[in-house]
Amino acid sequence: MSVERSRSGRPTPTQAARLTDRIRRAAFDAFLENGYDGTTMEAVAQAAGVTKGTLYARYPDKRALFIAVSSWALTRQERNERVAEELPDGLAESLTVIARAILARSVDPDIVRMSRIAIAEAARFPDFALSSQAVTWSPRIQVIIDLLRRHEGEGTIIVKDVEIAAEQFFAMVGAMPAWLAAYGIYRTPEVEEQHLQHAIELFLNGLLVRRPG
């Protein structure tokens, strides 16, 4: 597949971004279908409709491609449209919307499969955990941070460290389901909702301002 180019002969920023996205998606599907060892740079290039030179210009080897694509896959929010919705006015209601989106993401089949591959290859890539941790949570946690700061400004809650609180909330509602799913263990939706509501209640008990009466 050819790539339209600017007058200088190079792809425009928009075209380059689209090309990168196409390569990432092709690599993601390839790793899911064939695993790390079964995936080749040549197969990814062919699936993405680019030359091997184009692929290698962005990723010097399969190891770099795997780390980049794994981190990208764990940060995508396109499957979590509820996170992008306008949040309710109430803090508890907003946290519920966010928590359900985090939970859905945690047990998303493709993300679970990629997590399993990452776990299996962890010994081969000791720096993967560090690189993924730096980016995996930030987009999602930022939504919680913004929410907490807004309510803190309104005097609804008192938060000693908003960033830490947001990270803890993320972990409370998403970390355990993701960990269980990686090992093939799934709780029923009803049980997950019970855990989710309990986590929200515990979280709010530590933040809400107590007023006389």
C-alpha cells in the first residue's frame, strides 16, 4: 500500500501518524495470533502493507517493536468509550462510570491475551515492565486526577496527594480483575459489580469531608 507524500517527498505528519497506527495494529494482531516467537518483522510489514525498510526505520528489531506495541496496546482507550463520556455531577456517580470502564478494559480479551504474552516474555525483556509502567496508567489515571481536583476545589473532598489517590483508585477497581484474567479466572458480572461498589465506598470514605449534622 503506497503512502501519499508531501511536495518534499516525505509523508505529512498526519500521513505518518496513520502509517504508524497501521503498523501498530498489524503487529498487535500478529503477536496475538502467533505469539512473540512466531511473529516476524517480514510478516508484520506485509500485514501493514509497508516495506521492510519502512518498518525497520521505525523499529530496529522485533524486540523494540514488541515493547512499543505492548505499551501502546495497554494505553489505548478506544474500547472504553464510557471514559470519554461527560461525567455526572456527583463524585460517586462519576467514579462509578470511570470504574466500570476500567473494569471493562481490564478483562478485554485482546488486552488479556497481550498481557499473557508480556508475562511469558517478562524474563526476556527485563526493561518492559519499567517502560510500560511509565505510560500504561497515565491517560486513564489523568481522568481520575481531573475529577478529584475538581471536587477538591469545590470542597467536597480532602486529598493529601491527588496523583497517588488516583493511582490507588485505579488499582482498587482494575488491578485484581486484570491479574485474575491473565490467569484465566473471571468473576461473574454481578460479583465484579459488588467488588466495584465496595471499592468506591472505601475510596470515598477516605476522602469525603465530614460536616456537622
